[in-house]
Amino acid sequence: MNSGQSNSLDASTQSVGEVVVSIKDVDFSYAPGERQILSGLNMEFRRGQVVAVMGGSGCGKTTILRLIGGQFTAQAGQVLFEGKDIGKMTSEQLMAARRRMGMLFQFGALFTDLSVFENVAFPLREHTDLSEALLRSLVLMKLNAVGLRGARDLMPAQISGGMARRVALARAIALDPPLIMYDEPFAGLDPISLGITARLIRDLNNALGATSLLVTHDVEETFEIADYVYFIANGRIGAQGTPDELSRSADPFVRQFLDAAPDGPVPFHYPGQSLAEDFGVSI
């Protein structure tokens, strides 16, 4: 696919709306005194956009998803969803907010004892009182959107990894959420499945008028479908911009990531004692 043409076409066919998620001056660590995972983080995710969050392993990308979903609470700052502070919500308010979020977990996380149909039907059964006839129609529509209506009676063990990811995507959009979050949606996929999944993310976001937040390492496919990209480094925004802007960037951090260079601002070694201290010798 031609990345320039793809992004240009997508940007022209959708309008960017209000801020759906806003992260303001957020600090987070898993326990007092432990390493700071996020520090003074500021981000915005607007309606109609596909926004990617990228960075090296352990930089805090998935933690951002957990903060938005209310699994964790920031020690400082605010995480706002549709203008409301996630960290100050009651249990009931948080559950109501989560019903307006779709989540595609890494590797799909399908219920292995439920059929493809029942996996997609699960959130509808849990959160609505729809009749069986209407529920069936909605599930088949979602499966048709990801090209798997014919696989509705199969079990997860009977489908490929790429198909399982597409079933999980159908489940994530079952309730037509305004926010869809993806945790490494391209991990472990073959090139064909990867391309199909990427286009589905873009096309479904456009069709739903939703906001899609991608946590991913895959540069090529992400740059083809994303409207905006944040690079995380050392718990902060290392760089940000449109894919075209970042592709032309001379910033050392951006170039290290895009060029897959082992040496640069992001160190290879995890912080720790020196070799001399660990081995008790002079080096």
C-alpha cells in the first residue's frame, strides 16, 4: 500500500472532532519509591482519529491503556474520558465508562470455550437486554464487517491467529464504542493478516466515527493508517506528529526507532550497577 496516498485519502474523508481522551500532567509508578513509569505525560486523542503510541519495550505504552481503562490510578495529573476524570469515578461510573470503550487485547484473548458467534455476542449479552433476534443480527453484522460471518459457528481452536484477531476486533466494536484501544494488534501476524487487520482498524474507525488508540511497535503498517503518532521515551513524550512529519524528522530518538538502530538515545542496557560493581573487578 502507498502510505502517502492512504493517509491523505483517510484524512480527507473524516473530520476530527472533540477530545475523547485527555491525559494531563500524569505521573505514575507501580509503587512508592519504585521507578517512575510515566512522568508529566500530556496527550490528546480526538474523535475520528487513529492515534498510535509507540516506543521501546517497557516505556509505559500499555500502562497508558490501563490508566484510561481505570485499572490503575495516576499518582498525579488527570486522565479524562469524555471530559470526566477516570481516577475520581465510583465503581458504577467506571463500569459505565468502560462500556463506552472497546479493547482489542494482544493476541485476541478470545474465550476458548465459546464459539466465534458467542465471543462477539458476549458484551451484548452482558450489557444490553436485546432480543435474541436483534442480538443475532448485530453479531452477524459485526462478523461481516471483519469478513468472518461464515465462521460464526467455529471455535477459537478451529481458526487461525489472524482470524482470531479479527473476531476479537468484532467483539471490541460490538457496542459501537466511541473509543477503541488496541494493545499490539499486529503482534505475531503474517504479512497478509497484518495488512488486513491494519485496514480494518482504519476502515472501522472511519465507519464508526470513533477514536482508535494503537499501542504498537509496527512502524510500517502503523504509519500507513495513523493520523497522529506519539513516541514515548523515559516516561515522557519523546516526539510526536503526523507520520509524514516524523518520517522526515532528524530527531535522534525518532531516527533510532524508525531505522531500528541499536545505538542512540534509547540505551540497550537496562539501568543498573556498572560491570565493575557487579563483578567486583576493575574494568
